[in-house]
Amino acid sequence: MYVYSELDQQLIDERVVQYRDQTRRFLAGEIPDEEFRILRLQNGLYIQRHAPMLRVAINYGLLSSAQLRALAKISRDYDKNYAHFTTRQNIQFNWPALEAVPDILADLAKVQMHAIQTSGSCIRSVTSDHFAGVVEGEIEDPRPWSEIIRQWAALHPEFAYLPRKFKIAVTGCEQDRAAVQVHDIGVRLARNASGETGFEVLVGGGLGRTPMIGKQIREFLPQQDLLSYLEAILRVYNLLGRRDNKYKARIKILVDALGADAFRDKVEAEWLQIKDSELKLTQAEIDRVKGYFQPPAYAADAAADTSYAAKLASERDFAVWIERNSFAHKVPGYRAVTITVKGLLKAPGDVTDAQMDAVADLADRYNFGEIRSTHEQNLVFAHVNQADLYPLWQQLTALDLARPVVGTIQDMIVCPGLDFCSLANAETLSVARQINEKFDDLDYLYELGEIKLKMSGCINACAHHHVGHIGILGVDKHGESFYQFTLGGSSTADASLGKVLGRSVPLADVADTLEKILALFVEIREEGERFIDTVRRVGNQPFKERVYAVAH
């Protein structure tokens, strides 16, 4: 993984000193609330419903075991012994004292971590594929390019006060696990007719109040031009994006208003002015960054192991876990493993300090000291020798981190909702528990097949409900929580926005409504169909009739 240079380290060390003084002056009454609000947001600090919340950057989801141990210690020393992994691959602490945040940032800096640009109207931390570098069919590992973008975007003086927040995702393969089509900028590695590797560039995707799928504005961009082209996009947006209405300030609104062709023309014109500037990437710089993302020292004889096959044949629970929670690896004898940070009675994405410490130890033992966070609020070990899979499973099971539910409705993505977030309109965590308790039969979940269930507590869509196969949006009606269902969304290569099923239902009816939807799916699906396939084939109407008993 990338190791900070002296300049990188100096940057975050100086930011800690700067923010410590800003906090001191605020607490002394020398900085007014509104001015300090901007300063704390630049350092990842929100004021939530009950306490401050600090969002820490995990750029493109990559952590070392030392960093995870540091996060565990922070949760013990400054929080309530747990932390929360988000859908942007970051981690949040929900209970830090405002005056303690400079100390937390100082502890983070010791392990090359920070909270810079995890909030505010700036370029947020870059996200990528959690299986990057290990999957067959990948054009190229997207993480070096994510790191190159991170370095360009970090404290970029021209883009510190954009019209609104700005999110970039990078993927290296056709099966998109980075949701590039619903980001402000999506970057997809591509090859041109000559076999050269470059990028397809998408702009104007996003969810929230006005969900949109991104538009392609560049079919192929040469590698050396990546930063200059991104800079051109940001300049056009910074100049023309609306600042009079925060609900219309995202780049997706600008692209939609101008049209993709007109927006492209403006970007291309701006790019011509800067493409041959110092922003042009040299091969030496590309190779330098790629050097930090070399494959680990895989065992040459890993595929010769026979214990793995024997355990698969004799241990049914282990075999189920392998089927549900592991992923094929491009190196023979290895698999990637998803560690499920989902429990029946806890919030999706929540992990305790003890679990973090234990996972760090397991990463050192079985995964070259590396951990990855995912968009699904889980963790990944990407390089597990098949001989180590059985002991790893046993130890993860003891930690309650091996529930074999990946891809099922119990692997749902859920934002913290009204329990924590000051923006939320409705509860989410109690609804998630309601769903988990009703659908606790794993055999039934496996029969249903892949279903991406995503639930947000407000229109900001932090849980990406618009692109869930089944999306649930909490809304407030006269002080009570109600829930609107959408069907048919996807954030992968076949990206689509879900369509509203009908009127919202009260909190007590959410699991029963979901049961009706799933029961009809079982009745009408064709051989081999996933839930989303059935919805796309028949539309919402049959499900609407079942849920609301609407006559033809």
C-alpha cells in the first residue's frame, strides 16, 4: 500500500497543529460558531443528533493492520469502544468529545491517516473496487490511479470551496463494484482500438434528492492526461455550478441543465488550455505510484494444498461460508474473503474495538497485514491462502464476523438514521433489526438468491437506496416514521434507479411489506432469475398489486 512521503506526513502533521489551535480558539470564544463550522467540516467533524461525529478517510478502502489497531485504540480512548464503516469505505466515530478531536487527529497522523476532506464542499476521499488487484478480467489495478487522484485532490486550493461536495470513484473492470455511474465523476479503466490503456470518464451521476446516472463525456482518455482532464471538469463545475440553492448545486444538475454534449464541449475547451501543463503525468510518476501496489509474496505451492478440499467436503457450515463469503482469486490457491460486519442485533457496519484488534491480528497472520473496507459496510481479506481458509473461518466465527449472508437481504446497507444523524427523518436501525428477525432462515435467504437491500433514513441517500434491488427510504409524517419502497435499482455495470412502488408504509409494517414482495418474487420468477431480473421483466405493477391489494 502507499507509504507517505515526507511531504505527505508534513501536510497532515501541520493540519493537526492548525486545527488544535482553531479548536482552542473556538472553545475560548474567539471564533464564532458559523466560522468554526467550516473549519471543523474541513477536518471531518460533524455535530450529530447526540454528539460530534468524526469521519476518518480510508482512501480507496485500504488499511494496514497497524492502522486498524490505531482505530481500535481511538475507539477505546475517545469513543464508546466501537466505530462504524460507511458506504464510502470510510470509518466514523460517533461519540468523540469536541475538545478531544485534535488529539484523535494527532493519533491518526502517527499511522498516516487523517480526516481531511471527508466532509465539506470539496473533493471527498476517492473510492474504488474492494477486490482491486486480485480479480480475473481486470484491465489494471485501479488503486494506483485512485492514489494519484488523492494526491492531486488533497487540499487543492482551487477546489476547497466548491458549490457542493464532490465524489470520485475508480474501477478497473467491467463488473463495477465501485458504483462509478452514480458518482460526480466515475473513472473506468478502458482500452482503445490500439490496445492502449486509458480511461472512460463519466460525469454527473449521484443520488440524494435528485438521483441520476452519470453520462459518458470521454470514451477514451490517455493515462497521462488523467489529472488535467479531472481539473478541467472541476474548473467548469466550480465556475458554473449553482451556489444559490444547495439542492441544485451538485454537478449532476449542471450536466443535466446544459446537456452532456454541451458540458463536454466546455470541459474539452478548458482541457485544451491545461493538458500540456505540469498536470501531465509522466511515466516515471505513474510507475512510482504503481510501485506501492505490487502483489504480495504469494506462496508458489498454494494450489497444491489438499486440506482445503477435505474441509469443504466434511464441514458443511464452512462450505456454505466459502460459497457465500469468498471470491475467486486470479492467483491459484488463493481466495478473497468478505468479513461480514453485519449482525442480527447490531447496526450494519458497526465493529467493536476488540473485533478491530482481532481482525488486525488475523490480517497479519493470514492476509499480509492488509484489510479493505467495502461499499457494503463489510471488510475484505483479499489474499488468503486456501490452506488458511478453515482456521480463518473458525476465528472469524468466534468473533461474530463470519455470518454467511453476503448478497442476501441480511447483508443490507443501512445508514445510522434517526438514532444518530441530525439530518435523518426516520429510524433505520430498528427497522433493520425488524427485517433481520423476520428473515432469519438462511436456507430461505439462499433460495431467494442475490438481493441488494439498501435503506436510508432521509433523502440524502447515504445508504444508496435508489440503487438497491430493493430500496427503502424513511420519511417523516407528522412526527412518525414511514417507509417508501423502490424496486429495480442497481449500482453495478447495469446501473439503474429504482422506481417507487407506491405509498409509504408505517414502521411496524416494513418487514411484512418486504415479505409480500419476496413471496411474489418466488411465485413468478423464471429459472435462474435474480430478483432484479424479475422486476425488470415484469415491472412494479404485480408487486404493487400484492402489497397494496390493488385490483386490475
